[in-house]
Amino acid sequence: MDYRDAGVDVEAGRAFVDQIRNLVHSTFRPEVIGGLGGFGGCFQLPTGYKEPVLVSGTDGVGTKLKIAQILNRHDTVGIDLVGMCVNDVLTSGAEPLFFLDYVATGKLDKEQLTQVVAGIAAGCKLSGAALLGGETAEMPGFYQVGEYDLAGFCVGIAEKSRMLDGSQVQVGDVAIGLASAGVHSNGLSLVRKIVSDGGFSWDDTPDLLNGETIGAAFLTPTRIYVKSVLAALKTGLEIHGMAHITGGGLPENLPRCLGTGQAIKINPGSWTIPPVFQWLAEAGSVGAEAMYNTFNMGVGFVLLLPPHQAEEAISHFQSQDIPAYTIGEVVTGTGELLGLIT
């Protein structure tokens, strides 16, 4: 016997790397040293930093991958993978430098995984990060044929004196919510249960989704906020804190960017909640508290800044095609989120 008899095709793995080589190279920044195929990716730190701090993050896509595999559409989940990592790193005020991926599958399908990597490359371009390398693991017996899982790893850089750690946030700062592109990559286990238990098909087109299929609505990729937020910092906006709204929604994530003795009071109804969330609430009989604790509810990223800069911030992000809203303010408290559920 040989390795192929055990279900692992080494030659197919080499052919896959050759097939994605151009996708990977298209993301390279000037600081990348070497090409694809080494034992490690090499990256030279950018110049101009007095006290550079590296900021790292890792995440996956979760059970959203199940929907992609059911629908045989794999071109968006790579964007999710990058987005979940780079948006996290961004909250410290860091610029993403490079990204690595880990792909595990039962049997390597070159066309399927090339779509995945194309999405990862697209996400890297949207965030300005280089796709520095990765690992593809063929694991027969561990994953079924057609199944795969993803993990991503990002490293960014920030000037130490400009990093955001909660100490800059002041009582009276306003919270500017940046619109999400839908559910992003959180709460998909509940989404799948609602679809399954409700007898829905992923090809159904409920009235609330305005002609879009259920499957397409929930494969909409995570919005990547990196370039628009970094541009805002360069315009002179005094951003004191940032939060990426992922699993746990606003209640869990927004307080994470506060300082000691602070809370945030939210103004319900101050932003537009996309119809996809209304459909989920109705189709699954999900209460308001559970919805806000599971989903982003239309707000994917939040900035805290002085009130006199709110209008300027909103105009900036709207010019970047990202709807933005004043959704609340920082008040005295003990790290809680106030006023969300009325």
C-alpha cells in the first residue's frame, strides 16, 4: 500500500498549491520576502515605527461552512475567514500585515478549495494584508468527502503610543455603529436550526428577503472595515475605542472596549436593522434578547469618539459606502450595556 491507498493524494496536494500560487502572490505587500512553498513565510517589518507592537488574532468561520457545502458555493467563506481576524486586530488600532490559513478536508477537491482560497485572497486584498502562507491537510476518515474546515491567523502592527486599550475612552464619548452586511459569521448554528425546524429550503425566497434566497442571504460575507477605519484615523478623527461585533452581539462585545468605571447606553431604533434579522426572529420565534445576544443585528463594528466629531465620522464612512449611525454614548457604570432591550 501507499499513502494514496489510505486516502491521501500527495500529488493532488502539490497540484493544488500550483493552482493557487497566483492567487497568493496577488496579495503580497512589498515587505514579503520570498514566495509560496517555503517552510515558513517571511515578512520584514515596515519602517517608520518608533515602538512597533505586533498584534495577532485567530478565528474560524464556524458552521457557516455547512451552508457553503450544502449549496456548493465556496467563494465567500474565505472573505469571512479573513474578516473575522483582521477586524479583531483593527480594534487595537493595528494595521493588518499578513495572514495565514489552515484548511482541513476529507478529500482534496482542487476546484472547491481553489474557490475557498480565492475568497481568502479577496479578503486579504480588502484588508491590505498579505496572504503569507498556509497549510492544507487531507484527513480521510476525520472529515467526510466534500467537507472542510478553516482557521485563520493574522498579524498586525501598531505604534505603541497610539494603541487603543480602553484608557482613552471618556464618559460622554458617542458610539458610532458601522453597518454589518448581514449575520457575518456568528449565530449560524441557530440559523441552521431555524431553517431545518421550520421546514424551509435554502432556495426559498421569503418576502422579507426581497427576492434573495435564504442560502444567498446567509452566505453574504463578513464586512471588512480595515481600510475605511485606518483612513478615518489618518483624517484626524480622535477614535478612543473600537469593538468588533461578533459572537455575543452588542451586549458582549461593545463593553470590551471601555475603560474602568464606564458603561454604554444604547439608543434602540437609532440604526436600521436589516430584514434578514426580522425574518430570523419571526421564522424561529426568537425573542429580542436572544436575537441581540446571538447576532450583530445590523451593527458590525463600533467606534467611540468625542461627540463633536460624530457628524464628521458618519460622513466619512458613508463616503466609503458603509452606513453609519450614532447609536449611543459612554456613561458612568460598571462595564454594562444599558437601554438595548426596552
